[in-house]
Amino acid sequence: MEIGVVGFAGSKNIGDYIQTKAVIDILKTQNIKILDREKLNNYEGNRIKTIVNGWFMESPENWPPSNNIDPLFISFHINPSVKEAFISQDSIDYFKKYEPIGCRDYYTRDLLIEHGINAYFSSCVTLGIERKNYLKKQPEGIIVIGAFDRLKPFLDYKSSSKFLLSLFRYPLKYFNYQIKLYRFNKHLKRQKFKIKKFDQIIKKPIDSHAKGIELAENMLQKIAESNIIITSRIHSALPALAMGLKVIFINEGLEHSNHKMRLSGLKNYFNTVCLNDFFMINLDTIQSMDNHMSHIKKINQTINKFKIQ
């Protein structure tokens, strides 16, 4: 029987497809159909069981999904910027048909419970990624993935007022970003470890699900072949944690409430530090953590039970 998973062709974030690949790995079947996260309402194929997980969404007008989709909600996150679409009466009625809703973070869980929906904190499916599936050579060194992505300034084109404000702030933000990046790189050069760098955010949108899976597998291999990860990206940090790496999560630039909501419950899994605290860490003595194990066991059981029902 074919089973559905969600992806997002058009994303520039490889982390979207790391979540897709995590579900595929748990399912352990070749009979997979990837449905587009942003177009689930348009699905007109045969009725299909589908694991619905990840960040929702850029196009809230396309919610809820088609009636031809039988969903299992697990590791599900609602983008706070579009929460109104998810707490409309139609959406509440939809969620109630498929309770309980497994949520990736405390924020999503609490939002749904507040509106009478049976929801629980499931944690993230990427905590189930196994190192052996991606390891092709002996692990070594440190991998740095987007450690200061959130500090990098950008111009906001959503409106003329936002553009002017972002243009005004750009020079100071860019200076701050460069100073912190310089200090960070200088500190890394003093370490005895081999340093590798990789980007989770890419310049061009991913144009197909197959390409997204390829990029995810490549990134997971790079993580698997490292001993320590330094990142500000949760879908680099969580797979690394699952693989047994030592994880240092840089929280610079994550002060916005949307980030705090997205991280609620997940940041408890790893060492979370600001830049000044990072300079104080002895990379030889930090410990890998395993306080996620109970959650991933339940995720595996829930998905596999859904698959065979």
C-alpha cells in the first residue's frame, strides 16, 4: 500500500527535506508518495494515508488538506504568523477528526489544546535519524552549519515601509554580523579539530522532491561524518543529536517570539549558548546528550502502527 509523506518543492531550506527523509527512514518502505506541503488541499488522487509533519505553512489559504488524505499528525508545527487559519472553526473541526495531534513544540501543542483539540508534544521525527544509514567514512572534526544565519541582515521587500526600515538598519546589522563572525572563526582556528562548513539555506529554490531528498541525504552524510556540530539550525542540530554528535546550538539572532515558539521543548535537548558563552566551552569535555530517546521510541511506534492499520 502506498503511503504519503510531505515535502516542499520551492523551499530554500534543506531542513524541510531532512524532516521528509526522517519519516521515509522510519517507514522503511519503497512505496512512498511525496505530497507537497503547500498544496495538500489540491490532492485528488486515490485515498492515501499520509504522515503530516513539519512547519506549516507559507500558504495558509490552502489549509486544511483534501478529504482524500488520511493524516497522521506528528511533529507538527504551526507558524505563529499564520495561526489564525489553523484555529478557524473549519480547521478545529478538521483537527478533531484526527486527534490526537502530535506537535513538534510546546507552542503548537498549547495553541491546539487552548482551542479544545487533543494534542501532545511528540518532539521531532528527525531525532530518529540513524547514523549508520549515512556514515561512509570515519567521523572527524567539527561541522559548522549556519551558526550565525539569523544575524545575517536582509532587505525586507514586503512593503515600502519595511524596505526603508530594513535599509536603514542594514549597515549596523551587517557590521555586528561581521564582527561576531570574525570572532567566531578566529576562535575556531585555535582548535585542534578539522573544521568543515556547510549551508542549510541554499540560494535557489529546490525544484523537485527528488532533488530535496538528494540534498538532505548529502547534508546528513556530512553531519554523520563529524564528531561535533555548531549550528543555529534545529534541523541540523536534531539529526546530529540523534547520531550521537556533541551539539552546540548558537542562539544568536533567535530572540524573536516566532523562534522561541518554534524552539519550545526542543532546545532542552542540547547545549544552547550565546557567542560569549561559546568561547568558554571546552570542546574536548562537552557531552553528547540522550534525553530524547523516549520521544523517538514513541514516534517510531506511532508511525509504524499507523502504517499497518
